[in-house]
Amino acid sequence: MEIMYLGEAVRQRRKSLGLTLEIVCEGLCTIMTLSRFEKGRQTPSRDCVVAILQRLGLPDDRYCAQLTQAEALLTHLRTEINAYCSQFEQTIGEEQQQARKSALEKLRDLERCVKKDDRINQQFILGMRATLEPYPPQEQLEMLMKAIRLTVPRFDPEEISNCLYCRTEVVIINQIAIRYFLCGQQREAINIYEQLLKLILKRDPDHNCLHLITYNYALYLALENRFEEALDISALGREVCIKQGNYSTLPGFLHIEAGCYYYMGESSRSISLHRSAYHLYGAIMDTKNQEILKTDAKKRFNLTF
């Protein structure tokens, strides 16, 4: 069996994509550090290595390393915060507020552990604060722009393809697009999704954020009455969900399509999709979106479940 060291795999992938050391390590580490990593002479922090692998479209789930006690703690806290944030986004009322409270408590624990020069974790913290704290959308947008530029200093929402992005960076760009839309800048939001989708399909068509990008892209196209385009992107998103075995967004795509067909005058198709989406929301315990769908179905067709 052929054995390839991680640094060599990074070097070969970088070369095959025609990328310089500078663009790969931008905002993560020095050019010298990446060069020494590729030659097997130095290993950056685990977070840095994972970000480099993700920027290059290499699988980071096959990468194993011994963690220091500090790195293990940071990883554990981020996992807990992400879980509470997901719960916050999928629930309503008291349950949602409790999820927010728990996420912010863990976020404060993380802040106490992170060094000031740790841009990767500082970015995670700032991005999460923009998501969890009830700041106005414009202030959240400014926080997210500051967060992305901690590790992608050349980031320009008009020129998305100029840089490489790891998973956390893609998530933050997604949040930036959402805030543009909430600030009434719909064209800017849709433009970001159009660029980001093209970039991901070109560089890493199996990217595990693809379902998230296609969902929000389809949603905002539908809200702008671009129904045919929304249906095309939604169909792509459903294919991604099934291919990747990630079903959390699947009922959302059906919900979008139900709305599109309603406004296009195809009532029977819309009703069928409303029913399917309702039961799928229930299966994944997404009570927040299930209630929104119930309201939509009642208003459009006097349909009850």
C-alpha cells in the first residue's frame, strides 16, 4: 500500500490546482510554515491544518492527529456551541431562548480559552456572536465582515472566487448574504449565492455546505418571484441532500417548491408538497419551520394537518 504523508498530499493537491503557497495559507499561517509543512518539517495547529485541507477540497475526516489538552478543549467547546446554535435555529419560544442561553455560556467559556492571535477561533466566536446576539442586521453584517477578514483579508463580496475558503469561512459568507437580504439588499445577497455556488461546484462538488447554500439561494430567488430559477436550484439542493445523506434541509426545499407552485397557479402540486414538507419537518423535529409551513398552508389553501 502506498503511503503518502499529509504535507505531500497538500503539496500535490495545491500544485494540481495551480495554486500558490500564498493563496492557500492566506490568513491562516505564514508561507514559510506551509512550505515546511509540505516538506514534513513542521506541523501547524490542528485547526490550521483542517482549514488548509478544506480550502483545497481534501477530506479532513481522514486526518488523525494527537491533540494537546488545549486543542481538545477548543474542539469540544465548538462542537457544543454548534449543537446549541442548531437547536436555536430550529426551535421557538422557551426552548429557543434556552438554546441561545446555553450557546452563549459555552461561547464565553471558549473566549476564555482562546489566545488573542488565534484568528481561526476568534473568527468562530465573532461569527457566532453575530448569529446568536439580537443585534440589528446591519450591525451583524459588520461583525460578519470583520470575522471573514480575520482569515480572508482580501474578501470582496463582489469577487468571491478570488480566494479559497474553509468550511467555517463558507458558513460565514452564507451568514453575510443573509444579512444583506435582511438589510434590504436583495440583489447583493443573491449575487453572493450565485458566485459561491459556482465556486463550490467547480472546486468541491461534494462540499458539505452545498445543501445550505442551495437552500438559501433558492429561498431568496423565490422571495424575489424568480420562481423557475428557484425551482432549479431547489432541485439541485434536494439531489445534494439525498446524495450526502443530509436530510435536515430536505423539507425546506419542498417548502420552497410548494410556495413556487402556489404562485405559479399549480395548486394540486403545491398542496402535495405542503403535506410532504410538513411530515418531514416533523420527522426531524424542526418545530419552528413546521409551524411556519402550517401557517402558509392555512393561508393559501385553508389546509390543516
